[in-house]
Amino acid sequence: MEQYGFYVNTEICTGCKACMTACFDRNDLEVPQKFRKVYEFGGGAWEQGADGSFATTAFTYYASLTCCHCDTPACVAKCPTGAMLKNTETGIVSIDKEICIGCMTCETSCPYNHPVKLEDNLAHKCVLCSDENDEGIPDPVCALACPVRALEFGLMEDLRSKYGDNVKIGDLGDTTSPNVVIGLHRDASKGGKRLNPLETSH
């Protein structure tokens, strides 16, 4: 199987959301629908010294993520109708709309909450823009739209060879063996909490 995925360079990601906007436009979504989310993590504070001056330990960093087309996708395992499918050739996880009932068990079971319900009351999600051509070849617009090239798309074998295999950042773990490599920001070791939970939990 040729498993596709992303490398996310959080060291240079500015949180501009050009990737999210390109995906939003390409898939004709409406607020608050989104297939790609930009997570913001941060921490620290401003502190006043004895001389009255202020110093800061504040920090923030961003991570742009979409469906990770996991090796052990919870959405596939928990779907009551078998509508969630993982392609055995590309590793892309997709939804069979003919048998999806819109229960959104896929969303609630996904650690990234990625499938979303659209106007047809069925679940929809990122398929790496593989539905743009008859051959099913993925060519995601999010990676093409990033102005600083913080997103790189390709085969996971190649991405892991170049960038390692880290998939954890902030409070996001690896329980489903996600197909993504996350290059950590220099402040990621400080921890920090998710600053935009309302935006990234739906």
C-alpha cells in the first residue's frame, strides 16, 4: 500500500490559515464547517519585576492538521454501517455516501474530530483532493496554498525518511497511528494548552 500523508513544519507555520481557506473554498464549505484545522498552542505570561518593568515568558505556535488517514482509524472501526473505508492502495480514508446514515460516530470517535456533517446530513471529510480526477490521484490544495511551505504532501515512507516519525504535539497523541509527521516548534517543549478549542473541536 502506498500510504499518503503530510509533513507539518510547526517551526515555520504562522497560523495564517491559507491552507484552511483553500480547503474551505475547494470543498464549497460554509462556516463553521472545515476539513482542515489550524491548532494554536500557547502558554506563559507577562510578569512585573521589582523595578516595575515587565518581562514575558509568553509563547505560541501553530499546527495545521486534517484527517490523518490513520493506520488504525477509529472512524472505520466504530462506524455502525461500514460506510467508513480505508483504501488498500492509497491508504486514503473515505466515506461511502450510499450507506452513511449521518450518525457522526466517526466524528466523535476521531481524536481530531475531523469528519463533519454537511447539508445532506451525511458525514464528509478530507480525501486529499483525490476526487478531482478519474484516477483518484491525490493533490491537496492545502499544501499548494501554504505561503511559507509549512505543509509538504507525499508518501509517508518518504516523509518519515526525511523528517522522522513524530506525530505528537500539544494534547494530540498517536492512539490511531496517524499518517502525519509533525516537526516541532522550538517552544513545543514548554507544553502549552490549546488556545482555540472551540474552533478545533468541531
